[in-house]
Amino acid sequence: MARVIFWITVLAGLGATVIAWFVLPDRVPMHFGPSGEVDGWGSRTESVIWMGLMTVFMALVFWGLATLVPRAPETLLNIPQKDKQWWLSSAERRQVLNRRIVPDIYGMGAATLLFLTGLWVMIVAQAQREQPGLGGWFWVMVAVYLVGLLGYTGYMIAVRYRTPRQG
């Protein structure tokens, strides 16, 4: 299911990029300062290419990780050492570990692509305004993304990859 959601977010990001081509003005805000004011401008073409490349790049990174991590050497797996020893003690346990890791990677990729798509939508909306600038919603979006990512990371460390209780 995580893989399907991931690919849906990839398509949403690419869809937002295509729509941006048709609705962006010739001059687009491309960079915002810490207070949300525009401090860098670009062309529609530059903006759409940047959006598309970032979406494709992030999709490839997370897809690549989900594809390669199950085949990665044990030394590259970053889980707590005492739990790692248990998970890697047999081929069956390693398969279960892989079945947990892959959807987690796809889930984090979906969250990241959803965040980027939200950013693209925000930029397109701001480009339509006379005085563009990122307001409070941008920081809400950043906070939700970071809290969600950190929360899930904590869950993975404390629960998901913990050595199961015997009994």
C-alpha cells in the first residue's frame, strides 16, 4: 500500500508541475527569505523545470533506496545494535526486516513528495499575487512534515525495529 501511495504522490507532484506551466505568470518567485519575502525570481520555464526535476529526483532517490536497501550489506543498516543483531541472525528474520523497511522508505518518500507538491502549489498561488510571499501556512506545512517525520522515526526506533518479545 505504501508503494501505491508513493507513486500517487509522484504523479501528484508531476501533475502540479504540468498545471504550473499553464497557470504561472512569466515572472515567478523562486526563493523566499526567512520571513517569507521573495528574494529571488525566475522565469516560468525555469520554475517548471526546477519543480519537475526536484520531483523526479526525489522519486528516484526514494525508489532507489526502497529497491537497494533490502540488498544492502548488514553494515549499512542503521538500526540499534542490539536489535540489529537479532534481525540479522537468520535469513527469515532478515526477510521480515526487509518487509518492514521497504514500506517505511516508500512512506517517507510519499511524505516528502507530498510536502514538495504542497510547496509547488504554494508557489503557484503566490505567483498570482501582486505582493507574493510565504505566510504562516508555509511554516505550518514545514512543522507538520518535520513533526510527522520525527515522530515516525521515533516509532521506528522504539517500536517497529525493536527485538520482538519472546513468548
